[in-house]
Amino acid sequence: MPKTSPAELAPELAPSSRRLVAMPLSELVPAARNPKKHDLPALTGAMAKFGYVEAITLDERTGRLVAGHGRVESLRKAKAADEPAPAGIDVRESDGEWLVPVQRGWASANDEEAEAYLIASNRLVESGGWYQDALTDVLGELSLTAGLVELTGYTLEEVDDMIAAQQEAAAASLPGAADDDDEDDDDNPLDKQQRTTAGINDRADDYAASNQRVVVLSFPGNVYVWVVNKLSHLMTEHDVESNSDAVLKVLEQVTGETAPAPEGE
């Protein structure tokens, strides 16, 4: 079957308009240069679960892709392995060709601009970063459903590490938890040991003098994740800013009593 050019697939498409056009998978041409790597197993798993969600983009000037190379490569591997087409991909009855929704209508001014956009479409997503606490909370909740976290590109081990770091940061904010790690590591080991011992004693004195007390609860890893997520929900539900306040609210509900006001307030 002769190949069809991008222009012939959508001859009514004006260069400046934007629309989705179903194009044969076999006729999608990658950019001449694409330095971006792809996690194909993760992409394949995500498309099997969520379907084809985000359309790839074609450059009208060159007829080549400028965004979506990983998705196209993942689709090709799935088709070659005789896997069913993911939701959102139609199959042409005449020859079994997969028809991929492609965003059409954008054209680069030159090769340099095309390559700049290709990199920008990937790099700007990376450079935005994350709100770490919010990301940890969401991934912690997803980890309670088997198989969901792996589809995000994170592993359960990474989520556990993120939750542990979040809890350590919270613990470090408690009274008496000042950082003693700013000293020069090249000091005499005996001096360092004495300084460490003094730091521990200082923390103990600060803790004893403060009006705060710490309750330590130990859970198996999976239960710990569940507890952290439930506490996060309780903080939102009761409009409080700490796990301690969330626990107080639950204890008040269970006992029917009102927690005493903190001394000195």
C-alpha cells in the first residue's frame, strides 16, 4: 500500500489551524534528531491502563514529529507484539493499521526552531519541578492501590523514601531538633564525639524545658503508609496543620471529650 503524505491525509487543514487528525502509525516520521530518552516499559504500561490520552504533534513544515516520539515508539512495539490497540487508537478494518490521533496545524519557521521546540516540550516539564509534600501525599495514596504507582514512573521504594524524608523533616522541626551537622568533619574524632555528646545533651535539655512531648508509634511499612495517608486526609477534613492536631480531633470524636488547651496559651 503506497504511503500517504501528511498533507494528503488532511488536505483541508489550513496551516494555522489546530485539530486532531487520525494518521496511520506506520507513516509517522520522527524528527531528524531527538536527544530525548524514553522509558518504554512505563509508557506501554501507562497506555495499557489509561489509553492513548495526549496527542502527539506534527510539524507541518517538515511532516515530522516534534512531540510524542516515546508514545509512537511504544505503540509500534505494542503493535509488533500483536497486543491490542489501546483505547483511543482506532484500527482500520481493511489492513489492521493503527490510526493515531495527531495534532496538526503547527509549523516551525526553520529546522533550528523545530529542534528548539522539541527540546522545550520536554525540558520545560522537567524544570517546573514538584511541590514535594503534595507529590508525596498523592503518591502515598496511590501506593495503597496495587500497581498504580508504577504507572506514574515512580517505584514503591521511591515513594517510601519520600514519605520517610517528609516525616524526618517534620521531626526535625520539633523543639530541640537543631542541626548539629555544621561542624568541620576534619576535626579530631575525640573532639567530634565530645561535641556530638554535648549536642545530644543540649537537645535533651531543650526538650525537657519545652512544653512539647513526642509520642513514637511503630508500624510495619505498609501500615505506616496507610497511617500517613489517613492523617493527611484528617488534616484536610478538620482544617488543621499538623498530624498532632489531626490525632487530637479523632480522639475528641472517639471519647466525646475536648482536649485540654495547651499550657501557656
